[in-house]
Amino acid sequence: MAVQSIGGLEDRLAVRISLSTCYASAMGAVATADPAWIPRVVRVASKHGLTSVSLGLAAGGLLLALFLGVEWALGRLALVGQADTPAHFYEDFRIAVILILFASYTPAAQLSALRMARRIVGELRPVLSCTHAEFEALLRATDRMDARRYRRACLVGLGLGISVFFVTDLSLDAQDLRSTPPEAIAHRILVPIVGWLAGGSTYSALVISRRFSSLGRELVRVDLLDPGSLQPFARVGLQMALTSLGFVSIGSLLLGDLEAAPALAEILAALLVFSVAMAVAGLLLPVLGIHERIRQEKRQEIRRCQERLRELVSGWETRAGGGAGSGPGVADVVAYRSTIEAVPEWPFNTPALTRFLLYLAIPLGSWTAGALVERLVDRALG
């Protein structure tokens, strides 16, 4: 078939003229006091050669060793297993360990997302309208953030973390640390840390999503006959969704301790709603730009087919017996137009959507398992 797709034909001069604008939107390079600022989690991991998994294990191991060391020094570990140990000790102890899981998972998830973004940008190199030097600059900017906005997001997370203690118990006695057991004091230290880390991680996820959306809208050459070349955008969305749902899975471990605080159930429900919303946003935001480009290219290509069909029909009217001779040309154009109309406007294939549904089942399974364990424990204790 001789008809060629115009989806991948962009005006190189227009790209060059608007390149600075593209970078500003695609890489989030807004005016900032420190445009080359890199989040601390990336710097620490790069300095010590840590992967996201090893970073999480190192952070979790360090926090757990510190917590257990303090408990041992205060003689609290001796309470484990004793018949007269109050139930709230075990509740506070378990919650502290789960908060340590949150505090270790959050920076690991952030590092994984940032490194994934850099890897996906590299995979998109064949379809990007930029020179080698421009691509290298684009690649270096993947883990750069606006320092002020990043810290502002961390402060918001810190504030939300501190507010948890006032939501769960508004009494003044609950805020008096002199009568608070060491395990609960650990909560007061860990929750603000988790809030700070979660604020930075959430900001990073939103920036990554916005950058890939702008990248797909501004710098990608779309070939409607090769939609598989755009699959990296789908992988970004799936990674962001899985990262968000990981928080829900950890939160499900708290289902057995709902009576430890008056509003803990409401906090867990809010965590569930927020994490699922972030998962859906993480899935869709990175692909919005490329979705718009695919729709635009499809409209242009279909319009081109319509114009070609009009030319062929006009030829029938002006050429005696031309209808029979032009028949194969019309058939080719019609078949090509049908092919273009069938091209999906989202870069998600069936396996990607199936994987996302499985990701959504992870927190559901975790919470169901947590509820079953809680019921079994209650029955065992009478």
C-alpha cells in the first residue's frame, strides 16, 4: 500500500524554535533558585551505590535496630511474652514496627520511580525529536526537582503527619509525653518522618507524571502503524500505580490494631482512598500527552484519507471509464483509513490493563487477609 502515515512527520524547524518551551513543560524546568537540585534520596543512593531495594532494607534495618536498641536499654523487651503484659504494649509495639516499614518503603519507592523515569526516557530515544546533545540534557534532567516546591511538599506531609495525633486523640493527656510509653513516643517520632518522606515522594510522582505527559505531547514522533513504540508510556503509568498501592498494602497491617486509637479506622480509610486515587492518577497522568498526540495524528491522517478519496471520486467524474481503473486505489485508501481508525488512542494494551487490575487486587487482598487474621486472633483469644 503506497499511502504513508503522516503521524511521524514533524516540522524540525518548529521543534527547534519551540525546544526551550518543550523542555520547560516536559522536564518541569520552571524558574527556580536551584534548577539542578537532586532529591537527597537520589544523592545518597548514588553515593553509596544503593538500589531501591537495598536502600529500603538499609533504612528499615537501621530504624528497627535503633528502636529495638532503645527498647532493650529501657527494659521494655523483657515485657514480651509475659503473662501480665498489657495489650496496649503489643499494639504500640506492632504499630511502631509498621511505621518503620512505611519509613523505609517511602524513600525506596521514590528512588525506584525516579530511576524508572530515567530508564524510560532512554527507551523513548528512537521516537524523540531531538539531537543527541538535547537528549543527553533531557536525560540528565529526569531526577532534577524544584527545590522549593519539593521542600514545601515535604512540609505539607510533615504537617499532615503531626495532625494525625490530634485526630486520633484530642485529649491533653494524650499529648503529655511524660505519661506516654516509649513505644508511643516512637510513633510521635516516626509519623512525622513518614509524613515528610511521603510529601516528597508524592511530589516526585506528580512531577514525573507531568513530565512524561508533556514529553508525549511535545517531543514524541507518533507512528500510527507502530503503536508498540509508545508502550514505555504505559510502563510509567503502571510503575506509578504499583508504587502508590504499596502504601495501602502496608497500611493493611494495621487492621489488627484498630482499637489502639479512636480514629485509626478513619485514617486507614483515608489512606486507602488517597492511595487508590494516586494509583489511578499515576496510571493516567503520564499518558495524557501522548493520548492527545495520538488523537491529533489520527484526525490528521483520517482527514488526509478523506481528501485522497475525494480526489479519486473526482477522477471518476472527469475520466471516461476511470471508475474501474481507480477502484484498487480507493480500496487501498479505505483499508488504510480503517487501519488508522482502529489504532488505540491510549498506549495501553490488554496485558497492561490486566496488570493494572491485578495491582488493584493487591491492596484488596491485603486488607481482606488482614481482616481475616484479626478475626482469627480474636477467636483464638476467646
